Amino acid sequence: MSKKYAIDEQLDLLPMVKRKKAIAALPGLLNVQYNTFRIYCNLEIGDTGDIPAEKVALLEKFFGIEPGSLRNYQVTTPTLDELIKQETAA
């Protein structure tokens, strides 16, 4: 299975000294325990667990990446117009 979020991949891009400091700093930044942070790192696509959106935004800001790019999956949902069209067709 694939990881739901590319947290470990982002950490792996850092030089070892920065990686160690990031791993030490991130639980505090996210206001979670270290074990919770590791659970976030190990979430698989299809798992029911998830990271709160605010914490994902903090991680993306921390790594200096575009919003939405930490996610390893696509979010699919119909648009409002598609929903309206479905309702009127029924």
C-alpha cells in the first residue's frame, strides 16, 4: 500500500542534520505527541484515520511546498453544478 501523505518523503529530502531537527520539532509544531506524529507519517491510503486539515497545512508550510502537494491521493467529488444537474435529472 501507499502512504496517504508524503511526510517521510519530505523528511528524506532534508540533509541529515536538518532531518533530525525537523523530526524533533514537528510534534511540537503540530501540538501532538511524537507517537501521534509517527502515526500521521505511516497512514496508508484507504486507512480511516486522517490528519486534521489545519495540521496538513502546517506541514506543507513547514516543508515549503504547495498546498495539497503533501497528499498522495486525489480528492474526487462532484461539483455543485453536477449535483444540481443530477437532482434535476432525477
